[in-house]
Amino acid sequence: MALLALAGCDNQESTGVPVPPPPPPVIAARAPVADKAGTEEIVVTGAQRGEPEQGKYLAITQSYSLSLPASAVEAVQNRHLETCAKLGCLVLESSLDHGYANRITARTSVRISPQEVAALVADLTAPPARVTSHSTATEDMTTTVLDTDKRLESKTALRDRLTALMHGPTHMSVSDLVAAERELANAQGEIESLTAQRDYLRRQTEMVRIDVDYNGEAAVAGDTDLTPISSALKGFGRTMVRAAASLIATIAGLLPWLPLILLAGWVLRHPLRRLLRR
């Protein structure tokens, strides 16, 4: 190094051209950090937006519990299902239960792409529904997905090798050919099973599951539950029909005995008159 420096000095003196200074050292850039008095920046991850993180396979489930008038539960659920169909989501479950005293509850479970989650949630939280609880659960399925892909790749390679062996120029005995066909059939069956499992896992990780519970509220006036009155008014017609049906059934049951009743009255009219005179 000393010799090179001397040679450089000699070269500079001989040529008269100044040697450019060495470049400054490279300093790695750092992200700005807020001081202690500054406000901490909140980073919203992709999982919170319903999007999987880069390089990971996450199964995200969002749960909503809605409270709304009992009379509006069925209409609101149907509206949400229509919105879901427009957004291209997959309906996993949909149920409606008319409970005791006009209590109505419902449940809907769907899978939807992360890009459409915001639109569906906006419709879920629109009036008359009121969100009483909301939670998000994330399950890391990276290991399961990668393991399934590895097994599928291995079985596909085995199938290709067996196919090439059976159709190759090498002559195979009958027993070897039967064994190869059996192994090929087993490999093909496992490939189909692993393909279905992989597709199911991809749906779980590429789409967001949203569970919605609908809780119908009874009509109240102050602290008084008006559900019995509402049920009685709605059941007035049914009560009248049932009473008329009971009367008709009673008349129909007595009609065959009417001649005997009249005969007994005619026979007993004189004794009854004498008894009443006494």
C-alpha cells in the first residue's frame, strides 16, 4: 500500500493531474424515529384490513353481533344476502329462528374477498341494525399450506415418473407392470385428495370469513315488554278460527246423538212436569 501511495504521488507529480479524493463512506439509511415527546405512529397491518401478510397464509374471521327490531330481522338478513351476492361472496350458512314470545334470531356466515369486506361491513352496520359486538380472529395456516403444497408436488413427481416408466422403452414384466399401475392409481388418488385440500386451504386464506348474529329486540314502552300484546293482536284471527273450529267439532260430535236426546226429552216430559209441580 505504501508503494502504491508513493507510485500515486509520483504519478501525480509527473502528470500534473490531481488525484480525485476517495468517495465518502456509505451510511445505511434509517427510518425516522419519533422522539419521546412525539406521537407514536400506528401501523395498520394487512390482517387488520382483512388482507394476508406477505409470505403468510392467514385465515381471518370477523364476527359481528347485531341488535335490531324483531320485525326487521328477516328483511335485514335478506338485504345482506343480496348485497353479498352482488359482491361475489360465498354463503356458508344462513338460518332464521322464530323463538318464544315473538323472539326472532338469525345467523349468516359468508366468505368474501378482502377487497369487498369494507362494502359488506358498511351494509351490515347500516340502520336499523346496531353493532353490539365485533371481533377479529386470525389463524396462521402457513405451515399447513406449505406442507400440502410440498406433498402435492412430491406425489405429482412420483406420478410423472411412474407414467414415464410404464411408457418407456424398457420392457417390464407383467408383475412389475401391475405393481406400477397400482402405485400410479394410489398416487393419482392422493393427488386428487391433496388438490381438494389445497383448494380448501386457499379459500380459507385468500378470503375473509364473516359471521353475523342477528338478535331481534322486543317492542317496549319504558321498561314494559309489549311483546305479549303484539303477539295477541297478531294471533287474534288465529284465535277466532280455532274457536269456530272447536264449535263446529262439538256440533258434529253431538249431531248423531240428537234423535236419542229428543226421544229421552219426550219420554221424561211428564215425570219432569209432576216433579216441578211438587
